[in-house]
Amino acid sequence: MLFQKKSKDTADSNIKSHNPIKHIGMMGMCCLLPILIIAIIPFFNINPGTSVVLSGLSSFICPIMMGLMMIGLLRGGKHKGCCKEENKEEIS
């Protein structure tokens, strides 16, 4: 059900096409970035206090990026469909 194929009528009526692979990649990047930062910190000669702060701050990258992505998805979902305001006829 996640990758449900759209019918031709539905695909033609949409202005934007939905690509779930793009969103899966963005989610993977959001979750892998803090893990990579924490894994790379020991290879740099950084003050131990600074490395603790960096690893603590990197744990907030995932929730912040997920929140921004959700806001972008909500704004992107408000594109106009087939029934625009200017095409409505008044019936007397």
C-alpha cells in the first residue's frame, strides 16, 4: 500500500508527482547524519568537553530536520488541483 500505483487519470490530474524514494532518502540522511558526526568526532583532536557538546548537539539534528521536512510536506500538499476558483460557474 505504501508504493501504490496511481491510475492514469489521477496521475494526469496532479500537478506534482509524488516520489517516495526522495522522502525515504531524506529520512535516511536525517537519521544517519548524527550517527556519522558522533562516529567521526574521535578521529579529530578536539577538547573532550567540546566533543561531548558536539555529540549532544548532533542528537538534535534528526528531530529538527524531521520537523522541517514535515512542514515542507504540509506546505507542498496545498498545490491547486483540477478545481480552481476561477473555473467555477454560477448556476442561477
